[in-house]
Amino acid sequence: MLEMGKRARAASRSLALALPEAKTQALQAAAAAIRAAAGDILAANDADVAKAKSEGMTGSFLDRLTLTPARIESMAEGVEQVAALPDPVGKVTERWTRPNGMIIERVRTPLGVVGVIYESRPNVTADAAALCLRAGNAVILRGGSDSLASSGAIHRAFVAGLKAAGLPEDAVQFVAMADRAAVGHMLAGLGNTVDVIVPRGGKSLVARVQSDARVPVFAHLDGINHVYVDKAADLDMAKTVVLNAKMRRTGVCGAAETLLVDRAVAQSHLGPLVEMLIDAGCAVRGDAAVQAVDGRVTPASPEDWDTEYLDAIIAVKLVDGLDAAIAHIEAHGSHHTDCIVTDDAAAAERFLAEVDSAIVLHNASTQFADGGEFGFGAEIGIATGRMHARGPVGAEQLTSFKYRIHGSGQTRP
């Protein structure tokens, strides 16, 4: 493992100086290689899925693991979208002149070596590799033990793209072992060669990373996401947004887990929303008022307001207006993604300003919490912390900066 870190550090120095055109060529070649290797990737994934089923994996976790021809094509398209992004490295974000004539610039630079630790989702292999490469970073990938074969096949295809473009193959490395000790080595920094860790997985993984990491972490915490249906919400729009936010894909971090409805529209909005969700196959857990509108609603426990289900389950509650909705989100949310449905512009502005989440939406599904939907091409994850990166972590968020100063002989008195 320490040797991987040394090779990654050497590769990162080459990538930091690579021309944007070389990185673009490598990404385009990697996308082509992923398409060409689709058969091998699917065969490897079939083996991973069969093993996971034999070990009892079901539901959304199995859906995350499973690849299809369409998902592989989407993966390749994501790499191409990253290739089409402007190269962030070397971009001057600010420039000013001091009274003494010195010109100061702030310019984007790569982070260096990124360690990505993830579970189940083999597509993260391609997303993380592409974004790190675009931002001039080397990356060490450690996928979950349940997706080792799939992720390994994707990694081999991606490296073929690097090789075709003449970039160092060690720029994208994959830890092909299930031993959990490998995670410990990465969290320790691999001999000071890893600059940042990005975890993408469940509570236990993120908790371990935050507890044990000796390098900075871009934390991706629970997606306890809310949709608040305001008294000024159009019912048809509310039904459309809520259904998509909860049921489009229940196992993604952007899925809504709690529905809050303004008590002022309980008679007109609550019943249709609950009925729609249940008819769509979603179990509804609610407070007394919600239970009263449909006999199929089961009682919500205190834990339900703090649960990321990642399944076809939602908690529903009546609240006394916008203030109560914001207070509930502050008390029970995870600062990931929250939405208001309303035709009241003032209420929307208050919600967008006061809800302290990485992503806040007005009249749009929480499932837009995705780097691709933001125009980032892909994402490594949704950062819910407040330092450096927040929201979808794309190529630009995988850069730091330095100051360049142009003088003409100035000295400090």
C-alpha cells in the first residue's frame, strides 16, 4: 500500500503539469475503453451480484451494485461530459493590483493525491477517476468488497485510456483487496502521500473515516432530505415533485425521506399526497393527523424523523407553517438536500436563505442532488460539511489554489 502512495505522488506531479488537451484525450479514450469493455464489466458484475445475493443483499443496496448495458453507457457518457468541461487547473479566479504596483493572482491548483473509499456503487470508479484526472489529481480507489470484480474491470478500462494518451498509469490506482486493513492504511495517509480522503458509503464507513483519518476529509453524511409543501403550493406540482423526490430511485442519497405539509392545506393537499405515495408502493409513516387521512398509514416513531430509509418508505408530518418546517429541518435534517414547493416567492426566498443545507431547491425534486445534473459531468459525492467543498464534489471542487505575485523589484519597508 505504501508503494501505491509513492507511485500516486509521482504521478500527481506529472498530472499537475499535463496540458488540458492531454487530459481531455485520456478521458475520451477512457470512455471508449469502457464501452469496448462492456462485456467484461457486465460479466464481472454478474459475479458480484450473484455473490451479494447469496449473502442476503436485497433492495436498494442490490440496485446500487447492479450494472446494465444502459448504466455502462451512462458511465461512459459521464466520462465524456467530464472531458468536455473546462480544465480548472491554472484558472485565475481573482486578480488585483496593490498600491505598490504588485499584481496578485489567485489560481487553481490540483489537490495532489485523492483517496476515494466507497461501497457498492461500481460506477464511482469511473466518476472519481474522471473527475480527479480532469482536476490534475492522482487518485487511489478503494471500492467495497461486494463490488471488487466490477470496479476492477472498470478500472482496467479506464487505465487503458490513460495509457493511450501517454499519461502515467499510476495516476489512477485501484486497491484490489477486500482486506479492511487497506482502509486503515489509506486513512493514515500512506506515508504522507494522500492529501484528502473522500468517503462515499453508509454511516459506518463515514463514521470510521471521520474518526480515524489523519488527512482532511470531504464528508458525505446521511441524506435525510425533506420536501416541504407550503400553504401556497400548487397541488399538482406538489404531487409531481414529491413522487419523483421519493420514488424515482429510493436508494440514492438525494431521495426524499420526510414530507412536511403545511397544516393550512391539510384538507386539500395531505390526503391526495398520502394516497399517491401509497398507491405508488411507498409505505407511509405519519403523525396522528396523517394517520387520520388514510388507514394505511402506520404510526411514525421519534426515530423516523431522523432516518435515511433508502427504501420505499417516507415519514409524513403536518407542520404549522414555514417557521415550523424550517425548525424541523434544522432539528432532524442532515444538511444534504431540502426542497420547498410553493408559489409564494417570499416564502421560497426565506426557505432558500434559512435552510442550512448543501443543496436547497424551490419547486424541484431533491433527486437533482447529483453532479451530472449540476453540469459537473459526474460527482464523487455530496459534501455536507462546510469546509472547502459543499454539495456535489466535481472537478472544480477537487482543486485548491495558490497565489502568484508579479512584481517589478518591490521590497517591503
